[in-house]
Amino acid sequence: MVQIFEVGPRDGLQNEKLILGLDDKLWLLDALSKTGIQNIEGGAFVRPDRVPQMADSDQVLEKLNPTAADYWFLVPNQKGLERALSKGVKNVAFFTAVSETFNQKNIGMSVDESFAEIQSMMNIAKKENLKTRGYVSTVWGCPFEGRIQSSKAITSIEKMISIGVDQVSIGDTIGVANPNGVQEVLKPLLQNHQGDSKNQIAVHFHDTRGTALANALKALELGVEVFDSSVGGLGGCPFAPGAAGNLATEDLLYLFKEMGVQTGVNYQKLCETGMELSNRMKGKFFTSKALQAFIANCTKNTAWDS
Ligand code: HMG
Ligand code: MG
């Protein structure tokens, strides 16, 4: 059994100009939980003027049904963590990057400063009994510094793991990775973290150049068990120029279900959620190929679309 970690309500929406209303966000979080997805990102406690779509994360966290799924919220600094704690957050995601320039543009800190901030937040999170996730971005490439050496990326990921997060999510922020590069980074990491700590490693692929699904398949073959993806294929970081959507959850789930890889997620319910979200976003076109096929075939009940 592998785990799909849904990032659409945060990574998916954060790059969208159209602001989805609070009721629609709450509907989305609930609908995603009903597909069987257990881990769902609900928002981010970042500066509202920098990421307007996340400005209502306080209300989202206050109003969501906390028993429907494990809902996660990004916290960039102690101020963000305080905001999240005041609304009763249970699961928090820290974030930093391998490359200095992206980190500065994203959160206004050097990589070392952000690790120090994450360590301080981790101390608080432990006291508060929170579950923690740590994102490491720009693992294979940075929009400002270009290609990233695997050894440098591995050092940053190991640093995040050593801080003691329950899970580290390894990010191809701008969608430049390929399966060979994925192997180069993941193989040594998985060898170092065998056994019960293996679940610590998740992968987070963006699909800017169409390689996300191939990268996810390589990660699966290498033994990764947690995969980030976004409903419809929405997504991108506003501070990473040219980064397109995340790997679409529908495409990932289609691949897994056809390969017989168990996820506990209902494909039909997921596609229906994607269709309804598109309606609620004024008919926005979603890039997920599996979702497009589902929509085209949805009255025909084909063997593949259920
Ligand atoms: P800053 O301006 O450097 O912070 O922001 P500051 O400490 O200098 O404070 C300046 C003002 O901001 C102060 O207010 C603070 O109170 C306020 P003032 O006194 O002037 O009125 N402030 C805050 N307000 C609300 N929430 C906060 C907060 N912190 C300070 N948490 C900060 C630093 C990180 C907050 C800012 O740069 C920011 O919000 N950046 C946005 C980062 C972001 O959301 N990026 C996208 C998510 S990461 C991603 O997408 C990648 C990922 O998907 C993985 C992958 O794909 O690789 C995860
Ligand atoms: Mg991302």
C-alpha cells in the first residue's frame, strides 16, 4: 500500500489568480477526504500579501472537520506557527530549499537561517505534539541557479531528516527532474533510511516538462511509499518562475490502480471531485490527462474510468 498526499488545496491553489471562496475550499477539503485520501494540505500560514490565495488559512483551519483526514498546513517561521497553533493545528509542514537564491526569494532567508528557524519550530512542535513534515525544494534544479548537484541536495535532505521531522518531502519545484536523476538522489537516501524510518521519504514532483509521472514510477520502483500530487494537476510556486502544475492526483492514481498498486483512494470519486472543482473555478481547464479522459467518457462507463 502506498500513500497519496494531496497538496491541491495549498500548492494547487496558491498559484491561481482566481481566489476560491472559503466555502468552496471547505467543500474541497471534505470532498478530497471522501475519496479515501488520508493526508491533505489545507493551506499555509504565510504573508497574505505575498500569497493572497492563502489569506484565509486561519478560517479554513478553524472551520474544517478535523476528523475527516489529517490536514496539513505550511508554516514558514515562528510567526506562522503561532498563527496555526492559535487555530488548533495538528500537522505542520516546514519548508526550505537546496538553493540559496530560491530560498531568499521564497521566504527571505538564507538556507542556514531557514534551518535554524525550522529547528526552533521543531522544538515547539514536539512540545505541542504536532506531526511534522519538512519540504526540501529545488532538489534537481533551481530557477535562478540552474542544475543542482545530487550530493548537495542529499546533504540538505539529510539535514532536514536529522532535525527529526516525521516525513521529508523531496521537491522538484520547477519540474526538471528525470528518472536517472531521481535515482541518483533517492537510492542513497533510501539505503540510509531503511526499515521503520523508510516512510520518512516522500516525493513531490511538478509536471512542467511532462516527466512527473515517469519520476514517480522510478520512485515507486526504488521503494518510496508517499507521493505528493494535486487534484487536476493544479499548482506551482509563485516564487519559482516558469513552474507549472504539480503531478495530477488523477494521473498518479490511474497509473497506480492500473498497475495494481493499492492506495485506498477511489478513482471515480477523485475524478468527480476534480470535475466539480473545475466548475467551481469558472470552468478552468485542468491539465490532468486522466481527468480529461474521465470527463470525455463519463457517460460511457468504460473499464478504465472507474
Ligand atoms: P518577511 O517579510 O521576511 O518576514 O516574510 P519578517 O519577519 O521580516 O516580517 C515582516 C512582516 O511580515 C511583519 O509584519 C511580520 O509580522 C509579518 P509588520 O510588522 O511589518 O506588520 N509576517 C507574517 N505575517 C503573517 N504570517 C507570517 C508572517 N511572518 C512575518 N508567517 C515570509 C517571511 C516567509 C512570511 C514571507 O516571505 C512569505 O510569506 N513567503 C511566502 C512563501 C510561500 O508561501 N511560498 C510558497 C510555498 S513553498 C512551495 O510552494 C514549494 C513546495 O510546494 C515544494 C516544492 O514544490 O518544491 C512546498
Ligand atoms: Mg510544490
